Amino acid sequence: MTRAWALVLLAALPAWGQMYKCVDKNGVTHYTDTPPPGCRGGEVGIRSIPPVSGAQAAPRSEDFARQDAEFKRRQNERAAAEAQDQASLEARCSSLRREHAALSTQGRLWRFSDQGERVYLPDEARDQRLAQVREAMRACP
């Protein structure tokens, strides 16, 4: 299978080169990709075949300019998305570090309930949350 592809590629190589028209001593015209010594003739201008619809394709320079502009737009969008992802990661890591510092203190942790009473966090819940925070912090730079 690979040999078949290699033959197809090798057969297409002459199509990529410049063509030359040469007339030999006997007046016979030959077309080659490399002109032999003493060749009378010259380069052959090969033009593309116009489309059947008659519509002309846009000049290549316009296509390249459009493709380049689209490529740069995609690069800018990707860079903006990466910057936004980096900013959100930094914000998350900062929040995790603050929570880790609060959970690592020696005193008991508490919060106010809806009734305004002080509710203490059990030590088991504190240790469990501290383990979760440490695991989440592994993704932080």
C-alpha cells in the first residue's frame, strides 16, 4: 500500500517543476522539465484552465491575506482565552490558599447561623475540608 502511494507521489513530481520546449537537430519538439544542452526553445508558460462556470477565482494574494487575517484572529482569540483561563486559575488558587490558611489555624472555626448564633465546625469536617483543599491546590502553580 505504501509503495503505491510512493509511486503516485513520484509520478506527480514533474508536475511541480518548470516545463521547457526544446527542438532537436531533426526538428522534433520535446517537452522536458530540464533543458538539455544545445536546446532551442525556452520555458513554457503553463496557465491554469479557467473554470467551467466562467467565474474567476480571487487572486492568490487576496486569498493569502484573508487566510493570514483569519489565522491572526484565531491566534488572538486563543491568547485571550488562555489569559482568561490563567486569570481564573490564579483567582481560584488565591481563594484556596486563603481557605487553607484559615483551616490550618489552631483555634476552632465557627460561623454565624441564620439566627445569629455562633456554630462551630466539627474537627472531622475541618480535617476533611482541609484534605480537599490540599488536593485542589495541587493544580495551582
